[in-house]
Amino acid sequence: MGTNGIRHWLPSLGALLVASFLIALCLANWLLPIRQGPIRDQMPDGWMGAEHAERRAYFRQTWRLPFKPEHGWVALAADDYQLMVNGRVVSWNKYSINASLPFQTRFSDRAQGQVPHSWDMPRNPTSQRAANEEWRVLHYIDITPYLLPGENTLAVYVQSQHLPRLAIKGGASGEGLKADIDGRAEAWRALDVAANLTGKRFFEPGYNETEWPAARPLGELEKPVYAPVDPTIWTTPRSELGLSGVWLAGDMRLATELVDLHRVAGDSAWVRIGCDWPYYLFWDDELVGAGGGGGGIEAFDMTRFLAADRGRLSVRVVRPNSETAPPVLFVDGRLGQRVLDGGLHWQTQIQAHPDWLSGAGQWIAAATLSADSRLGALKLQTAEPIDADWMVQFLSLWLVSAGACWLAVRLFRLGAGASAEGYAGRGPSGLLAIGAIAALMLIALRVRYGETDSVLWLEDPVWRPIWMGWVPTVTLLSWWLLRRPAFSVSWPETGWWVRDSRLWLGLTLVAGFALRYYQIGFDDLQADENVSWDASRGILKGLSPEAVSGVLYTRSPLYHYVLALWLAVFGDSKEIARGLSIVPGLGVIIAAYLLTLRIGGRRGLALLVAVLLAFDPWQIFISRIIRFYQFMQFLGVVSVYLFLRGFIWRDGRRYQHWFFVFCTATALSQEVFVITFPAFCIAGFLYYKPFDWRADRSILIGFATMMTVTIADMVIFTILCLTPHVGIATSSDSIMKLHLINPHVFINLFLLGNQRMALAYSVLVVSGFWYWFRGRKSNPAIVTLYLLVFVSAFVASVLLMQIANRYVSPLYPFLIVLAVLTGRGWIDVLAERIFGTGAAVELLRNRWRTIVAGLLLTLVPFQSDPLALVDAYSRPINMGHETAYHFIAAQKSPDDKILTVSPMSAAIVMGGVDYYLMETLSFDEVYRHASVQGQVVDRWAGGKLVTNLEELRRLFNQHRRVWVITDEMESKKMSDELLGFLERTSEVRYEFFGGKVLLWDAGRGLY
């Protein structure tokens, strides 16, 4: 075959290999899973709740066992919860106060999560999305070590963004008898507050629950629920047989041969091992996992090994140096319907051999004995990562996929016949590319939703036929469209949707406004919202941003003075104050539209950028809070647009002048915008040539003025706002200083985003390095945007000590613009590589681009996770401190005092607070009060600092009644002793989302 022949076949061969690889990778998720699950499960008794419960509920049941329990388990569905058995906390899940946390990563048995591995990075609830519905995957818990014969106390605390509710089932067995947990509502007692003033806490045995009402039935579960893996891992009683073998040089080796696995009924397999010494579990020569040494039991999902016809299960127990007594060891399990226990022909090696895993060496039958009951609770082990055997199976799947693709190509060619449009030559390659893109879409969806509960739709076995049929369906439909003469739609950047682009931009703005304004006052104030609102109220009172505490909050002066003017004109309310952010939020959409249109030259792409920004959960969230991030982002996008027109495209000096004005205004709106200054300087140095010192002196004047104003603003902030700072906290240093502690952290945080929202954009933008800068003259505007994204993110990483994605929010629109332009460019490249550039195939090439573009556009609605977005308008994202203060305001007597761990909302609702409770202080929480010598107060509401238990006792002795607010976030910084004292001496009067309101009354005395 000549060179021309090879070149002719290279596009087809490349498309075949890439398409088959992506299809195999897509199918491997279902055909070659690393672990089993999820499995549809049932909760037959349905939901139960507590009367009057809004966000929290407490449940109790006394469970009587007329035997000595040898095995017990519980499965429950709930959001946030703690499960207590006989006064001991045995399981928990804590996540709902931070809706950005990955799916099932705060469960005490981490391995049961559907996403055992997630990116470790700072996460804050900064997106308009509800927390994941973690109740949809049941939590199975082994409670065997905690059960007693006779009465047992089961107690559950539940918290939810929506409605606190619980569904539960379970059972126990022993001495040949069984007992099930009654999961019906009438069998449980429930309250909406924790009543602990009886001398015992609500979950302890002996607590008097007679005054608790029965739980309220709430009906059946409205959505399918799943078990993480085979539930029989927990529901099957433990084996009564233990194992013992021959000790060699420091270890004991046992093995059993398993044959005819293809005849085993069932589609799941698991092994449980209990050992108080370290051990290693092998399947043939592959390490499955390790454990032991802690006295518990580990369970291993072995489902993936059922594909083999036979295998050898081996265990190596290692003797610790200090141990002399024999170990406690038992192994049991289930391979389909085949039971695996100590009686299954286990052997022990009597002479060491290097190839012992394959059965080499001398072996004798292992001894069996009664299983020891000293072993602790069962825990599931995380599935091992991809290994060599899995890679061999995947390569086989890839080969099969390649063969199927080749056969499809042959069939397509036979069905094409003669084609004047060149279909028979390059059409099959184009179809393979479409199939590859369809498979890539499924992979992208699974990665995008990998940290959300939406991944269950992709993992559910019921939906599996649909996902597996997606690629062939799309490919066949594309084959029909490519050959259909009437299908002559060109690249979707022309047509009625573009001719009427102003109309569609207007509709996008209307939708964006609705998403930003609807229920804008529903959620409680975020902590920092109180700060900005309070500072603006100070401006209205005395023209200076003085907080209730007396501290001058001189940060972001332009925003706060604009906010004060806005409140003066439209009124002083939470809805009005939040409404200011909607204006720049919509402005960002318009500015990004104009920026994309000028760079890309296509209205369709500009509309796509506008839609992505309008429906983006992060953008919506920062457009609904009283804070300066959306204000900064809007001015930042306008600044970039002006910079391109003034310095890159040379459209006139007025754009240069306006750039310095807007850039200065942006820095005055949020000082962190200075992270973009190096990128502007680099882009100006690269593209603003030649530079004439005399002719361009206005640039020097503008730059000097901008830097002078920005530095003066930061100095004023340091002197007036930080000088009273008290250096008794965890850090007294500045949050903005040059460092190399973690120089990539902001890049990771920004490019991934909460729940991977920015990952698709980032992949496209990173691939753009190869597209935009390979063998072609670079586009200066594109280079400028790349500098803004990556240089600014790096500068943030080495300049800012406090890590949060809000500090890189001004870069986010540029990431989306680059992603859209890069994606469009890659479609063009693929079309030219597959079909060539000749006029004879232009119609076919345009049809292919239209199909691919339409296919990719179907992903746009999924980018925002629409179900979680809709739910966020009826479920709280922020903790309910504002609600708590309104409750106290309605109940408080004139002489009552308020002690709180979170004083921010008190500045707005109460006009201040009396005391601030915190044992571990952060860098900017407390200040020295100007009017009282030596008095240390919090910087928000002026509460006097209380730092330890003795000060708290004195405080209670000085006042008749003290209202106390605690919450889950700040309680982590305090000692159990202090929290226990509050719980024993104070009555819980109200429970809000994320915390409690307690009342200390002198009439009750101190315990």
C-alpha cells in the first residue's frame, strides 16, 4: 500500500480506534464494575416524622430481645443522622449544612458510598443547589457488639433541608431465635427538640420517654432506594466456625479452592473476615484487601471475580511482634448462592513456598473451631483500584468493540451505495466519530454527576438498557440524517435562532432574572451577608461603614456605598438588599455575550455563553446574596472587554481610559481583583507594541492612578479595620501575603468546582492549549483570556492564605467563554479531518457538524443539575441563625442576655449581642473595644468574649436567664466538656437548620 493509501485509511483507522475505546470505556462501567451496586432495595414500613418538626427530629424505641444476641443489623434511610444503640453512637452521616459536599462522603462507613474517592478540596455552600438526597442509598450498620439480652434502646437524631424523617428496618438473632425491628411509626416515639433536662440524654438507657408522643407516619418512600452492595453482607448471621492453621516464620497461610463458579446462581459475591491480627486477602495472586489488628470485621465485595470459572481464595495472617496467644480468626461469605465458611475445605501451608498463592508447597487441612465472639462491628472495605486483570478484561472489551465498529462500518458502506455527496468514502468515519462522541457524553455525565445523587440514574440497573442502547441509537439516527436529502441544516450558528438573537438574549435575561429573584428572601442570611448589610446601614446612619460592634468595615468601599444608596432609594429589607446583586448578575450575562460575540464572531456561540451563565448554579447563588462578588465579576468582565478593545484591538484611546476607570472600580468593589493585574500587564507587554512613552503617557497616568487608589484602599482597610485586631487567635497574620504553601490549590478548586461543575469547561480549556497554540498564529484575545484564567489563579494560590472559590469568581465567565470557543473549534477540526475541506463534501460536512453540535447541546441542561437547582428554592442552603434570632426576639424578656457562637445575624436582627462564646478563635473574629479598656468583643455584633467553662459558669451566675445559640460548625471548635455543660444545664427551646436555641434559667440551678 502506498503513502496515499495509508493517508486515506488513517482517518478511518483513527476514528475506529478512538470510537471503540470510548464505547468500551462506557460499557465497562456496567460490564466490568469495580464493585457491585447500587441494588434496588425496599423500606416496607415507609417514612415517619415528629409533630411540628421543621428541620430536626429525635426518635426512640425500646427493643426487647428475649435471647442473647449473636448478630444484629440496622438499615436506615435519612438525611443527616446519628444512630445510637444503648447510649453509644454507632453510625452517623453529617453533610446537609454544606450542600457542596460530595455524595455520601460524610458517612461513618465511608466505603458504602457510591463515590468512595472524591477530590479533596475546600468546599463551601456557594451554589444554588439542594444538598444531595443521601437517604436514597440505605446505610447498613452492624450493631452486634452493642446489643444486650432484654431491653435495648434505639435512638436516632435526624436533620434535613426538607423535612426530618426516618425509615428504618433491622433485626437480630441468637440462640436459634430471631427478632425484627418494628419500623412502623406507631412503634417509635418522636420529638422535634432534644429534651435532655431529665438527668439523662435522650438516647441513653433509662431515659423517661413516656411523655414523648408517637411518631407520625409520613407515607411510603417517594423515590427508589438502593443498597450500596449486597445487603446480605449485613443481614446474614456470622459463621459459627473459626479457623486455625500452622504457623510458619511469623505468619499463617490458609487457602481454599473454588471451582465451577459459572454454575453459581446469583450475581453477587462477598467475603467477611474477622481477625485481631493483621491479615491480607488474595484471589489467586491478586491482593483483594487487608485488615485486622483492630478487633473488627471487614467485608469485601468479590462480585467481579464471579466472571472466572475457578479461583483460589487465600488469607495470610501476620503475627505482631508482641503477640504470643493465637489469633481470633473467622472467614465466611457468599459466592452467589454458595455459602463460604470454615467448613469449606480450607487448607493451611506447613512449609513456606514463594509461589504459595498458586497452591505450590505442602498443605494440610486447616482446623476448625468455634468462632470467637470478641470481634467488633462489621465495616465494608473500599473496592481496590483497577488492577492488571481488569485491564486485560478491558482490552478484550475494547477488541470486541473495535470488531463491532468495523462490522458497522462495512454495513454502512454497503448500505450507502453510490453517493454524489461523498458519503460512501468518509461517511462511515463520521458515524464512528458520532458514536464516539455519544459514548463520551455518557462518560462525561457520569464524571460530572459522580459527586451528586444524580449518579444513581446512571447506575440504576433499571435504566441500564437505555444507557447501553444510547450509542447505537444515536449512531443509527445520525446515519439516517446524513443520508436524508431534506436534511440540509448547516452549522447551527445561522438560522432563525441567530437572526433573532436579541429576542433570545432577552428571553435568557428574563429566565436569569426569574432564577435569581424567585424566593430571594426564603433562605437565611449567610454569615458574610450580615457584614455587608450592617456596614451599609452604618453608612446610612453616619456616612462611614461602622458595624454594630464599632469596627469600621472599610473593605470593598464602592460596593458598600452603592448598597447604602440602593437601600436608601428602595428600602431596607433583606429582599431589597439581596436584589442589588441581581443587577450585575444580569449585567455579566450581557457583557459575556458581547465579549464572546466580538472574539468568536458568531451569535450562536455568544447565546450559548449567555445561557450557560444564566442557568449556572454558582452564578445564581452569588446573584442572590448581599455580597460584592457579582458586582466585582460584572465590572471585571467589562474591564476585560475594554482592555481588549483598547490594548489588543486598538479601537481607540477612550477604551484605554475607561479600562482604568472600570478596573479601579472593580478593585474598590473587591480588593482581591488585584490577582488579575499581572495577567493584564503580561498581555499588554505582549501585544501593545510599539509603546511610545510620549504618545502613550495617558496609559502611564491611568496605570499610576489605578495602582495608587487600589493601594490606598488596601492600606486604609489595614489601618482602620485590622488595627484593633487582638492577636490571641489561631493566626494573627494577613490573609493576603506571598507564600508557597500550596501553589496549585486555587487552580484545583477553580478548575474542578463544587460537585465538579467546572470540570467539563476546564477539560475543554486545557485541551485548547493544543488547539489554539499548535502550529498557528495565536489569537491575542484568546491568549489574554488564558492569561487571565491561569495566571490569576496561580497568583491567587501564592498570594491568598484563605482558600475559597469566591476569590476566583471573577475568572469564571472567562473559563466558560474559552470552553465554548474551544469546543466549537474542535468540532470544526474534526469535521475537516474526517471529511476534508473540498467543496464536494461541504454539505455532508455541514450536516455532520449540525448533528454533533445538536448532540452536544443536549448536555447543556444537565450542566446545571436541574433537579437539585429547582429543589434549592424550597430547601435552605444556609444555616438558620437568622431564624434563631427572630425566635429569641419574640421570646426574650428585657433582662435576658444572649450568648452565641454565631453573632453575625444578631447585628441585623437584634442590633447586637451580649456575649460571644468561642474556645478556638480564628484570625479576624475578635477586636479590642475602643470604649472599654481591655474589653475584647466579636467584630460583628460586639459580644463580649467568653472562652472557657469557668467564664461560662460566672456568666450564668450573674444573670437570671441566658439565651444560648449553638451550631454544628462552630461546635467543632469547642471541647466536649463545655458542650456537655450547656446540654445538661440548659433547656432546648428551638431547633433550627444547623443548630439549637437553648435557655439557661437560674431557677433550674447548675448541675
